[in-house]
Amino acid sequence: MGTFLSLPSQQEFQDLAEKTGFSLEQIGILHRRFRQLSHGEATLRREDFKTIPDLSCNPIRSQIIEAFFDKRNLQRNGKGSVQQIGFEDFLTIMSYFRPPRLHMTEEERAGMRREKLRFLFNMHDTDNDGTITLEEYRHVVEELLSRSGALGKETAKAIADAAMLEVASISVGHMEPDEFYEGITFEHFLKIFNNTEIETKMHIRFLNMDTTTLCT
Ligand SMILES: [Ca+2]
């Protein structure tokens, strides 16, 4: 038996709001969601995420679940992952999916954007070495495409390779034919998403408590 999850005090609610940028009301909703997922216990494990209907339809579900346990995203020291997360950890991860507030300064918006991109980057850089290699990238593309069922593994591989080549040319400019592209660094990653308004696009249908949702 784990520890039972208690309702945070008013003061704890305030502190969490300040730390994560969520409103008190949002924290209340997320707390209920957390409690539902953990079955009333104080921590969440990977298995608990497997019951989320919206997530079960997501082709990159295993990467999303892993992201919740990734020390880099939890802003803890060291690399690797943890076995279970508490409510504050949960809020920390959920805050990466928060849309930008109205009246944000340019600087705040840029900071938020960078954090979100860092989160996405970590999701792809599965071995924590600071580079998204062709192998890692291919893995994601294959998972995304395998859902459609129409494409074979070889085709998915070819699409990933072609996309990576394009990424390489955006990141480093002209490459000689014998030059080897080692992979996407975070700086490259920022360049690639330069024209994408990621801060409004990155969200997750995660608050949906409806358990009747079916995969489409
Ligand atoms: Ca890597």
C-alpha cells in the first residue's frame, strides 16, 4: 500500500500556483485528475497512465508517458528516469502543455517557447546524450506511421531518412556528400522550429475524464 494522497492546504495550493503558473482552479482540477489516476495514492506510476483513454489512441504514447518520469523534465539533477512521481511533479510536467497567457511579455513568451521545445527535444533524445540521432528520429517516425497500417517499415524508414536529410540541411546548411550528420542538437532544434508557433500548438487532451472516448 502506498501513501494516501491528501488535499493540499490553501498555502500549498498558493505555492504550487506560483511555481507552476496554473490558477488555483486549474490546480484543483488537476488534483482530482491525479487522484483519479493514482486511485487515491500519493504517487503515480507508469501503469497508471495506461488507463487514460485519450492517451491509448496516441501513437507516441510511450514517449509521452516516459516524459512524465524523465528527470530532465522534472528539473531534477542527473539523467535517467524515476519510478514514480508526486503531485507537484505531475504539475511540473503538465505546465509544459500550458497555453501562453494573454499579456505575456516578449521575453516570457520566448522563455516559454524554449521550455516547450526543450521538452519535445527530450522526448526524442531518448538516450539523454544531447543529440537526436537518425536512429532516434526514425523510431518516432516509424511509430507515428505504423498506426496508419498502410506503410511498411521500409517506407517509414525512407521517410524518416528523407526528413532527417532536410533537417540536416536546415541546421547546418550545405553539406558535402561525404559529410556525416551526427544528429539534431538542441540549437538545431530551435532553428527547425523557428517559424512554428509551438507555444500555442503544444497541448494535450489530458483533462478529459470521459472514459468512453474511443480511438478514431
Ligand atoms: Ca540521443
